[in-house]
Amino acid sequence: MIEDGRGRAAELALLGERARRLAAPVERADAAAALHVLEFGVADERYAFEAHEVDDVQPLRDLTPLPGTRPFWRGLVNVRGRIVPVIDLRGFLGLPERGISDLHRILLFRREDIEVGLLADTVEGVARIDAAVLHAPRSTFGQIDAAYIKGITDDRLVLLDAEAILADPRILLDEDVS
Amino acid sequence: MKWFNNLGTSAKLLIGFGLVVALIAVLGITSRLAMDSMERASRIAVQASKLENKLNEDRAVVLTMLSRSADPADRPALMREAKQNADEGDMLIGGIRQLAVEDPILLSQLERFAGPYRDYIRYRNTHTLALIEAGRFDEARLGAFSIQKDRFMALRDTARAMSAAAQERSHREAGQAGVVAIVVFAVATLAALLVGIGLARGIARPLQAITAKAERIATGELPVASVALARGDEVGMLDNAFARMTDNLREMAVAAERIAEGDLTVTVHPQSERDVLGKAFASMVANLRQLTADLHEGINVLGASATEISASTSQLAAGATETAAAVSETTTTVEEVRQTAEVSNQKARLVSESAQRVASVSESGRKSTEEAAAGMARIQHQMETIAECMMRLSEQSQAVGQIVATVDDLAGQSKLLAVNASIEAAKAGEHGKGFAVVAQEVKSLAQQSREATAQVRTILGDIQHATSAAVLATEQGSHAVEEGARQSAQAGQSIQALSGSVQEAAQAAMQIAASSQQQLVGVDQVASAMESIKLASTQNVDSARQLESAARNIKQLGERLRERAAGYRL
């Protein structure tokens, strides 16, 4: 009887807590200012792209190294029958190669003429952030070129500019092997 | 008397006694002579009587032969008898003549007898006997009865007269001898008396005087006036010697008086080499001097020693007091020791009992180690079983891990799918809003799946870790169990050895208890002995005090002795 009574009281307390949480007013963000971003992690840092810029997310399988290229070119993968080059963001953005990286996710960007994969450690998923809270990157922010950064949230989420990255001439594989 | 006094005593005695002896000799000789004379006279008388008898016999023989009735056969015998009578008559006459040679009267009488006798005998031989032979008796008778008869009668009378004269002479001699003897005896008696008186006067009286003097000396008196007797004999010499002896004794007495007064400077010279007293006195004085010197020295030493002894006895008394205090403390300590020994005795008994308990405990411990060894064997067996189970568990968790990896991969793919769906929904804008929610839900599920698989993996990892650890632990446990079995065997042996040791320890503890008991008894005795010592120490203190006062007395005695000894002059 005592056991049952105690269990009953704990159950009632838990239900009360849930009720209070549900009873809290929902903060309604401004729909116009809301951004859908795909959040991912590289080397313990959190980055994001706007969700509509990303075409697909795939697991990294059967990476084939690509010799005679710049170091950030990691190799080629087969994604549903298509050969896609894979870029390591750390080398591309000039980040120091510190920390341990898993690098078993690929963010796929498909444009009319090119298709490129960016290596990521983890993919957290699509989140909504308030555009108003984005800060412009300070010129001294790390070693990433400010041209690739759209903004930084208060919780140090770096929103990268996919179009700028894809427009970078280094991304073109036109080097002469010979 | 002077010359007599100067004679030696032996000479005096010789003179006196010689005189008496000479007088007695005179008396003897006189008597002897008188007796000889008397004897000769009586013998003459006897011879004269015999002569008369012979005469008668011869007459009778002749008459017999003349008688008529006489037997002629007897005649030869009678004739021989007559001849013999004649010879004997001659012999008697010769004897008388010899005896009476000094007496002229008797000699003249004898000569008057001898002449007729010769005539008578001649006639008889020539006439009578010859006639008888011839047988003429009548003629013979005629001659015989006439002439011969007259001659015979005369001869007989003469012989009688001679005998009477001799007897008378003998009587006279006897009377003379008695008178002479009386006179000589009287003279000898007188002389002896005189000698005795003289000797008594000359020897005994001075000797009595000297004896009286000697008596006085013997009683210790020394007569001063000793006038020496002016005599040259032994008595005088004795008196002189007595006087010298008295002087010497007086000298000795004077010296002794001086010595008695403490004057030891006096010198005694012995009178001679054999002066025993003088030499003894001299050596006595020398010895006394030496003795007194030694006494001085000894008294000094005694004084110093007595002072030291007095100091020492004071220290001794103090020491005895301290000793008494120390002994008292020691007695208290011994009492404490006794109590401690009692406590230790109880403890020893307790130890003995607990040692016995330990012995029984070690015995049960030995049994327990045997059981532990058996248990170890069982544990080892079960550990092996556990190891097998663990191996199986490890293999199964490997399989689970593969399954979980697959699930995780599926969850990852689901999540990616959800993300891609979300991207598509975002691209679709307002139209894709509902889809976005679905995609979000899917992603959430995938996330939950991943989390669950992560948990499962974590748990599996833990399980694997635990399994590995368990396998390792099981292996170690198996080793440990082996080790334990070995050690428990060793422990069994050790406990067995320990049991033996504990048995010995128990016996030792019992012995210790017994010894402790004896020790307690001994300490009791020591305590009583200490009580006695304490008593003795108290008595010691008293004795030391008495000794101290005695030493003080000795010291005072030494000082008095020194004062006394100072009175002796050396």
C-alpha cells in the first residue's frame, strides 16, 4: 500500500510538471524573418547552410582518393551512379587541421554545371533561426574569409554562404594533370 | 770457745761424736778384757775339777784291779784305762799351765800339784801296776794302800784348792770389770752431753736467729740492722750471705719503688752471672722501658685511631640511618613488586588459559583450513565453469554488437532521409510545411533510434568490457583460486605448525604460571626478609649510635691514657 501510494504521488507530480510546461505561452517568431538552416558539425565547430541551398545529404561511402589535386580535394564518391568530387571544408576554408574528425557525411550541392560534396562530421538537421539575431562576422573572426560567411548567431553557429563557396574558382577541377 | 766457733760444723760434729765413740770403745775393750780373764779363770776352775775327777777315776781303776773279786779277764781293759787316765791327767795339767801363765799364784799351786802327781803316777806304773801284772797283789796292795793313799789324798786336796782359787779369782775379775764399766759409761755419757750442749750452742741458736730473720724476709720484711756474726764457720757464712741477700733485696726494693713511682731511668746491675732476680729485674726494667715507649707510641696511635674511629662511627651512624631509610623504601618497593608479581601471576594464569583456548582455536583453524582447501577446489571447478559461460557470453555479445551496428546504420540512414526530407520541405516553402513536420518526426525517431542504439552500444560495450573484465577476473580468479588452494594448504601446514607452537606456548604459559606462582612465593619471602632487614637496619642504627658513644668513650680513654703515660720518665 505504501509503495503504491508513493508511486501514485510521483506519477501525479510528473503529470503536474508536464501540464505546467504545456501551459507556457509559445513564442511566435516572425515568419518573414525565420530562416531554415541545415546545421552540421566539422571538427567540433557548428556550421550551417541555408536549407534550400543544399540538395542532398548522403553518407560517405567508397571514397576514392584523387591524386594530383589540391589538398582539400579528398577524392571522388559514387552517389546514385554519379561521380561527385568531395571537398574537405577545413582545407578549403583554411582552418587548421586540429581535433579529431569523423567525416562520414557528405552535403551535396547540385548546380546546373557542377555537383560538389562537402565533407561533414555530423549533420544535425534542419533548424529555424531568426535572421535578426545574425551578426556580421568580425574581420578577425578565425581565419575564414568573411566572404564565405553570411552571419553568426549568438550561440556561435556560423552560417556559411554556399553560393560564394561554389563560386570560388578553386572549386573548378581544370588543372592539367600533366 | 772462739776456736771452737771458728771450726767448721763438720769438724765440730766429728770431734763430738768421735769423743763419744772413743769412750764407748774404751768401755768395750775393758769389758772384753775383763770377760776374757774371767773366762780363763772359770776354765782353770773347770780343768782343776776335771783333774780331780781323773784322779778319782784312776784311784777307782787301781782299786778295782786290786780287789780280790776282780776278774783277771778285765785286767787288760782296766790297764788301758789307767794308762789313758794318766795321759789325760798330763794333758789337763798342760792346759791349766797354759791358761794360768799370767797368774803366778795359780802357777805355783799347779807346780805344787804337778810334782806329787808325777811321783804318784810313777809309783803306780812301776810298783802297783807292775806288781799286778806280776800277780803279786798283796805287795801291790801294800804299796797302794799306804804311800799311794797319802799321795792321792794330798793331790785331791790340792786340786780342790786350785779349783776354788780359780773360781775366787773369776769372781774378783767380774767385780773389777763391773766397776770399770760403770766408770767408763759415766764418762762417755758426760762427754756426749757436753758435746751436745756445745753443738747446740754453736750451731742451733745462730741458725734459729737466722731462721727468724729468714722468716721475716719471707713475710716481705727487710731488717735493716743486720750485724754480721764474727764467725768463720758455715753459720757465719750463712749470716753473711743473708746480710748480702738482704742488701740486694733492699736495693731491688728501692729500684722497684722508683719504678713504681714511674722513674724508669733506674739501672739495675746483676750481682753475678747467675743473679736470676737481678737479671730478671734488669730485663724487666729494660722491657718496661721498651714497653712504656711502645705504650707511648701505642697510646698516640690509639688516640689518633680513636679520633678516626669516632669520626668513622659518626659517619657509620649517619650511613646506618640512611641505610635504614633506604631499606624502608626498598621494603615498600618490594611490597609493590610483590603486588606486581601477584598481578603478573594472575596475568600469567590468564595467559595460560588463553593459550589453551588459542590451542583449541588453532585446532579448529586447522580443520577450517582443510575445509577451506576443499572449498577452494570446488571454487576452482566453478570458476572454470564461469570462464566457459563468460566465453559464450562474449561471443553472444559480439553478435549483438553486429546487430546493433546494423540497427545504427539503419537509424543513420533514416536520419539522413529525414534531413533530406526536411531540405525538400524547406525548398517547397509554405507547401512543404506539413511535410517538414513529418520529416522532423522521422528525424526525431531516427535520432531516438540512434540514441537507443548508442545506449545499446554503450551498454554492450559495457557488457563487453565487463565480460572481458569478468573473463580476465575469472582467469585471475582461477589463478587466485589455485594460489589460494596452495596457500590454504600452506596455511593448513602453517596452522598445524602454529597449533604445535601454540601447544608448546600453552605448556610454556602453564610453566610460566607455575614459575610466576613460585616467583610470587619467592617475592613473599623476599618481602618478609626485607621486613627482617628493616628491623635489623633499625637495630643497626641503634647499634651505630651505641658504637658512636663507645668510640667517644674510647677517645676519652685514649686521652686519659696519654695523660697517665706522660707520668713515666724514660
